[in-house]
Amino acid sequence: MLRRSGAAAFHSNSTQVPTAKFLFRSRGIARKGMEPTIARFCCVLFSILAGTASGLEITSTGPTTIEKASGQSVKLDCHFALAPEDSGPLDIEWSLLASDNQKEDKVVILYSGDRAYEDYYPAMKGRAHFNSADPKNGDASINLTGLKSSDTGTYQCKVKKAPGIRSRKMLLTVMVKPSKPRCYAEGPTEEGKDVVLRCLSSEGTNPLQYTWEKTSDGNLLPASAVLDPVGGTMNVRNASAGASGTYRCTANNRVGSEECVLRLNITPPPNTAGIIAGAIIAVLLILIIIAIILFCCCRARHRKKYEKEICNEIREDVPPPKSRVSTARSFTSVGSQRSSLGSMSPSNLHEYALKPQYDKIPSSEEFERPPSHAPLPPPTAPKMAGPNLSRMGAIPVMIPAQNRDGSIV
């Protein structure tokens, strides 16, 4: 039995020897294939261990997200510790990382060769300074003053001292506090209508929140008031006289707040019928005044025209003015008259006396008498014969006749 079992064991062992040899050969082949990978892994591990062995560490544990208001100052903390193995030159670099990977990072401040370069970034010239006068002592923190909204971004502190390199990132958000809001009522503030109160800040970093409160009459908002904290409106539906009072609106965000005050006065609705009647009466009065002015102007114009026509009118019942006859003409006329008188006989003297007399100047009463009441002709004297006149001692005289313009015929 022992022999058989030994033989069997020997047989089994003899059969397993080739299998072990095969496995050994396959493992050797696998080891040959894994040698390059293991070599690479060892190199990476060695580099990590070498960096860890340098001893350079960033020791700051402050917050990596900071929010500040515009105009304020902020300290970006970056403390580090060195080891004896770190024997290279010390370089400290603060940069503003670009939000777009296609753009380059902007170096804000730099320390190299035992010298600080604080005006490296033109946009922050005079506003970025190292917190320590000698950053080699382990304080690479910087102070930023007069913050602006454009200073928002991710800042990186990088400390290099060969063979060690360490960095720390911080997110700075510069927020603008709300400006003083403007409060006003939109639309008519009458009873029975919807009154909208608005509050708006022209500046401020979102999100902005608006709150309304009443500071008079028990500090209670109207029951029908609907608030919009984002838009800054308060809608008072079907406003009544009880909604009148003083209201205050506050605009706030995470860095500040501002407020404004509004006085609301709800008035009764106007008398529309009275307004219309008043407007109609006013229009009628204006039209009447215009008509009176036009009438007066037309009347004055006609009066001037009538007076002008009267001045130019020639009256037939007015005698013409006497003409002034020259001395020479008068002497000639007298001579002709004498010759005519000498040639006249008593028979035609009577006919000459009967001719109308044009040399008689009418009296003032006859001049003012209208033409319709012309004076009656004077009664004719009884005719007397020429011989009778001669007997009575009369001397025959010739009376000259005149025409209308006063000249002697």
C-alpha cells in the first residue's frame, strides 16, 4: 500500500513538474512585459517623494471665497513654510486667473530676487501691496484697496523655492451696494383705482431685494397691497382714503442697503361733469371775446373809410371861392365894361338887370340850408321903361356877369 501510494504520489509529482515549469515560464514572460510600466510608476513616485521631501508648504487655512463691497479693502492670505532642503531662490507670484482658457492669466504682484514689483498690473496700480515688508519670512499675503467690481475673479498665490512649488487659490467677489432708490407712485392716486408704488435702485449687485413698510397709521400695510420683492413694486388695489400715509422702501443685497421715503395721498375722484361744463363755458367766453374784437375792428375800419369819402365829396350847393384876378386883367375888364355900358341902350339895360346875379355871396343860413329847401327867387320889381328912368335922372350902368368860377363874363 505504501509503495503504491508512494508510487502514486511520485507519479502525481512527476506529472505536476511540467505544469510548474510552464507557470514559471509564463510568469517570467509577464514580468518582462511589466518592467517598463513599473519603471514609470517608480519614477513618478520618486518625484512625488522628492517634492514632499522639499518641505515647502502653504500653511494658510482661511476661507477661499470672499465677498466684499466696492470701495472696501481685502486681505488675501497666503502663508508658507520652508525646509532646509529648499535652497533655491524664492519667487512669489499673485495672478488673476482668466475665466476663459484661451486668455492668459494676469500677474497682479510679483516678488523675485529679493525685490517686490507692486505696480506690475496697470489696472491695480497703487492698490496692491504685500502684507509684509519682507515676504521671505513666510508671509506672502497681499492687501487690495479701493476694490472695484472689475476686481472680481479667482486669485492664485504661487510660491516657488526650488525644488518645491506650492499654490493656493481664492475667489474674490466685489459687490456694489445698492444706490439710494427712487420711490414714486405710478398712475393716478384716486379712490377706487389701483395705485402702484415703485422703488428702484440704479446701481447695485444682484440679487437686490426690495421691502416696503408703512411708517404711519399703525405701521400696517393696506390689506389689498401686493408686494414684489424683486421688482420693487407694491400694488394697492381699489385704493381707499385709508391707504394714505408715509411709506418706506429698502433696497438691500449682501453688502449693504439704502432706503427712500414716499408720501402717498389718496384723493377723491374728480367731478367730471363740472370739469366739462367749465371747459365749455370757457370756450364760449373766448369765442364771444373774439367776436367782439372782430366787430370793433370792422366798425372802426368802415368809419375811417366813410370819413375819407366825405372829405373827398364835392358839394354842388357850396359856392366856389372867389378867384383873385390880376390888376392888369381887372383894368382891362373895367375898360371893356365901360365900353359895353356906353354901347348899351336903355332898352337892353332892363334885360341885363334881369339876368341872374352870380356876384352875390350867400349868407350862412343859406349855406347850411339843405338843397331840398332852396331859397325862393326874390320878388321881381315892377318893370320900368327906359325913358322913365332917364326922366328920373338915372344913369345907365352896365353890371358885369360872372360865371361859376367867379370870373367876369
